Amino acid sequence: MSIETDIRQSAFSSPYHRVVVNVLYSGNWINHEQMRILKPFGITQQQYNVLRILRGRSPQPVKVNEITERMLDKMSNASRLVDKLVVKKLVVRTECPSDRRAVDIVITQKGLDLLQRIDTRQREWEAEIHQHLTPEEATVLSGLLDRLRGSE
């Protein structure tokens, strides 16, 4: 379906207005799908993002400020997210041996196991996307989004 059909708007003032609305609408759709995938696992998108950052560095510890720098949602409070993940026993927090003011965060085996289960569901969802976009089209779309943000 087109963006015009989805939001019941017959025309846009320019192709740039259409692309902005389409990106916003599509981003919200993706967020909704990600929330739907994560809900059965009892974590939020932001918590999932933290766990993936930690898995990428595992078994090395990561400081909270580095997590903040790497977050997809720059408005997230990484300290609060880590606190919630500690309660769920998905990460552990330890004092940094080289800087007593800093805190090291490490993903636990329980956190790694959870991510493995989520990865299975995530791959299933990506297979659904594959029905609508070829790998080449996905690469082109990613490149266009990078250019839109001025990152290329």
C-alpha cells in the first residue's frame, strides 16, 4: 500500500514532504513491530538495544557512558535501563578497577540466552521483510536513509 492510502491523504505539497511523512510513518510501523516481537520476552526496545551493545563487547565490560553513545535512541537514560536489566538479572554492574567513580556493565549468561531467543524471532520477522524487498533493495534503501541523514 502507498503512504497516501495508509494515512488517507490524497496529495503532498512536495516529494520531500511525502518522503518525510513516509519515513516517519514507516519508522513508527517498524517500532510497533519491534515492540510486538519484544513484548513476550518482557523487555523494551531500549533494553534490547543495551543488551545488544553489551553482547557485542562481551565478555569485556562496558561503561554506561559508552552505552549512551551507542544507543539508537539518544534520549534514553542508559543508567535507568541498566538498573532495570540488573533487576532482571540480564546484566551485572561492577565497580571499575581503574576508576572507582566509573561502573562496568557486563551481560550475563541469562542475558545472552534471552538475546539468542529474540534473535530467532527477529530472523523470522526479517524473512517476512524479505518477501517485500530484495537484499539489493534493502541495501539501496539503507544507503538512501544514510544520505538523508547526511551520514554518507
